[in-house]
Amino acid sequence: QVQLVESGGGLVQAGGSLRLSCAASGRTFSSYAMGWFRQAPGKEREFVAAITWSGGNRAHADSVKGRFTISRDNAKNTVYLQMNSLKPEDTAVYYCAAKFSLHSTVVVTTTEGYDYWGQGTQVTVSS
């Protein structure tokens, strides 16, 4: 079982930056693939970024590629989402997710692929 707690959300002006963190409980964090998703009001939850257990492979949604970067620190049981050049359309609740997986190359990009979810953190980008 993994418990996930997101932090780092807030209100920022367009063009600004935020770094989200997701702290995981448990001693086997390094055995989990991790992902970030977001959900705007009235929309479905969508994929943002994902990373393998080792950090050796990552994927980012086209809408955030070049602006957002996922990373992880297994020693700190934490996954990060660095968000730069934020746009109003990035406004959403951001969720981190975990899936037990020792695949070194396969990143998980679907909501159905994850077993554990955090409560979410609100990100609001003003124009």
C-alpha cells in the first residue's frame, strides 16, 4: 500500500513557475512507476507526465512538453513536477499516482494503469 500526498500548488500568473511535490509513504517507493494527471472543472482527468521506477524513462503530454518536467528522488520517496511558462489552460487540480512496476522502459500514461492516487493540489494560473 502506498499513500500519496501532493503539495506545491497555488495561484500564479501566466508565465510563472511552480514545482509540485508528491511524497509517498512506504519503504518500496523505488518499486513504483509514478505519474501526474490533472483535472479541470467539467473535464476528464488527463495525463500530464510519467516516470519509471528508476527515473530512466519519462513521458510528457504534448500540451506540456518543453514546459513541464517530471523527476523523482527515490531516497526522499518523492516525485516532482516542475512547471514553467504556465498558461491559464494549465489551471486544474493536479494528482499524483503510483503503480507497482519494475519495468525499466515502459511508462504508464492512462488513469486505469495506476493503483494509488493522492488527494490532489490546486493549480490556478491567472491571465
